[in-house]
Amino acid sequence: MDSKEILEIFYSLEDTFIGEYVRSSIWLFPVIESFHLIGLGILGGSIVVMDLKLMKLIFRDIDKIYILEQTKKFFVLGLSLLFITGVPLFLSEAVKLYYSRAFWIKMTCLVIGVIFVYFVRNPLIIKKQGAIMIVVGFLSFSIWTIVAASGRWIGFS
Amino acid sequence: MCGLSSGLYELIIKMLDFVVWLSETKWSIGLRESLYLYPWIESTHVLSICLFFGTLLFVDLRLTGRVFSSLSVAEMNRKVLPLTLFGFLVMFITGLLLFYAIPIRNYQNIFFRVKMLLMIIAGINALFFHKRMSNEAKVWDKDSFIPGSMKSSAITSLVLWSLVIIAGRMIAYNWFDCDRQPQPRWINTLTSCEVDYSLFEGIDGF
């Protein structure tokens, strides 16, 4: 699939009913975006608590598996809210996003972030001990910081 | 009552003079016109939501007994609350800078005013909450019982801060700006916009 075909898909996504509907209202986009931010807060909280624990900055005397058990449902909750609100936001301005570098950086890091959390970080929390976990926590924290920051930069472009 | 409302009106006008002066200072103009500094400050403001709101979520939900229930309330607060407070500090500083960059528009922004009001209520709730918690948390930990009023205070805190986030996000999209007229009179009163209504004669609703 070449870039022209992708652009055409983005054009037709923008033409969908949801895209049109969000665009037709002056308050719908801001309201959906507000809930997108609350989702960011929830997901961010689970990332901050888990990754800072791995980096030995908080909860030093508490088992990391317990922290994972307590934070993972908020990761899912935050991610779900972000996804549910993110889709209509995307549909309302898909073509603008196609030309936005921040959007592509965000989406790439988002995919990397989700894969990293489910296939690298979480399995290692259960299996591994030692200094390697500091690196794992730092990597996860960094990836998700880029996702959030580049997400905000979409609005500036 | 009349004296109170005219006093309030005077205060609002005095504040307006102040924000006008603020907007003319060199640094305010510099921030407003900066290409990258303003977006960086705003990104930092947004990212600190993860620190502030994200960690507050665990602190508050601990009081409802839904998370980290094998840790005592006191222990949870000791470990997580510093992060929450640090997040708040970053938000507060970046928030002041964001206000300083665009003082008049923010001051007359209805969502900004709603946000400030919500933050005051959230602050009062937090004070009540914290005072009671520091007095009684040790007892709850011993009995593993948390009073219902504390649970509702925790939920109130999360609801209020969610509303703060929503109102905050709307500030940038304000469709009630003073220079976007005509607006309903009650909106212009709430935003203290000075509007010459004789210009709108003949338009429906004015």
C-alpha cells in the first residue's frame, strides 16, 4: 500500500458519519478531548506508579508483582477510554492528521508501548529480578512520555 | 446584599486592570509570541496530569478499599502522596505561566472561571479530607475500617478533579470570548465582558 492509497483511506474516514458529526458541533470535539485527557490521567497513573517502582523510586519495600496486579486494570481502563475517545477525534480530522508528524510519532510509539508493556515489561516483572528491571521501567516510562507529549503536539501543528 | 455585589463588581474591574497591566509586561508578550516555549509549557502542564491525577486516583481509591488494600492508608499516603503533590506543583507553576502568557483572555474566559471555582471547592474538600485523615488514619488501619464520609470525600475529590480537567481543556476552545458577540447577556455578565448592546438591536434575543 503506497502513501497515496493511505491518504485516500484517510479522506474516506474523515467522510464517515462520526467524523462529520464531531466536526458539525463546536463543543463536541473539546468535550471528547477532555475525556481523552482523563483517560491519559488514568493510564498515566498506572504507568507512573509501576515504572517508578521498577526504577526503585517508590514502593521500594513492596513486591513488584503486587504493584503490577494493582495497576494493570487502570492501564486497561485508561487505554480503553483513550481509544473510545481517540477514534472520533481521529475521524473528525483524519486528513490533517495524515500530514501531522506528531500524529505518526504518537501512533508508532503507542504500538511500541502496548507491545512493550504486554510482551516485555509485564512478563519480566513476573519472571525477572535485578538491575535489568530498572532499564525496563525506564524504557516503558520514556515510550509513554513520548506518546503523551507527541499527542499534545498534534494540536500545535 | 447590594453592597456585597457592588463590592464584588469593583473587585472584578480592579482585577481586570491588573490583568491588562500583566498582559503588557515584557515577559507576557514574549511568552505569548514564542513559537516553542508556550507549547512546551502547555505540554508539561498536560503531562503532569499523569503525575497528579493518575496518582491521586490510587490515593483516593485506596480509601474506598478498591486498590492496594493490603497496604495501610497511612503507608499508601506516605508513598504516593509526594508524587501527587509534586505533580500539583508542576501544574501550578506551568498553569501560572500559561495564565501569564494570555492574561486578559484567560481572565474573561468562562471555563477558566469555572475551573478556578472547582479548584477552590476541590481544595476545601482536600483540606477537610487531609485533616481528618491525619487525625484518624492510624485508627482505621488498626480496625481496617474507613468511615463512609471519607469514602464519599475520596470519590468527590476524583469527580471534582475530573471536572477541573474538563473545564481546563475547554479554556482553549472558549466560544464565549468577549470579541465573539453577540452572546447572551448572562454570559457577558459571568465573563465581565463590556459589550455595547445597542450594536445588536434588531437581532433576535437582544
